[in-house]
Amino acid sequence: MFGLRECVVVVVAETAVVVVAVVVVAVVVVVVVVLVVVARFITLMQQKQTDVKPEALENCRSY
């Protein structure tokens, strides 16, 4: 009976370790996705700003 109880404790401990590992991986994935989306948004905003500047320069040159 004592051996069975030790086995259950070991299985529960291993399951807890796996669950914690999965949660950590999920959090890391979410953080990476958020960072990628934010970086992409920033680069898009910068591209829009740089796209506007050459047009403004061309308008100035045309005068």
C-alpha cells in the first residue's frame, strides 16, 4: 500500500512538472507573438511615415 502511495505521489509530481512546463511554454509563446505583432505594427507605422516623406519631397521639387 505504501508503494502504491509513493507511485501516486511520483505520478502527480511528474504531472505537475509537465503542466508547469506547458504553462511556461504557452506564456513564452504568447509573449513572443505579442512582441512580433507590436514590432510589426511599429515597422508598419515607420514605413507609412517614410512613405509619406518622399512624396512630400517630390511635391516640393515639382514646385
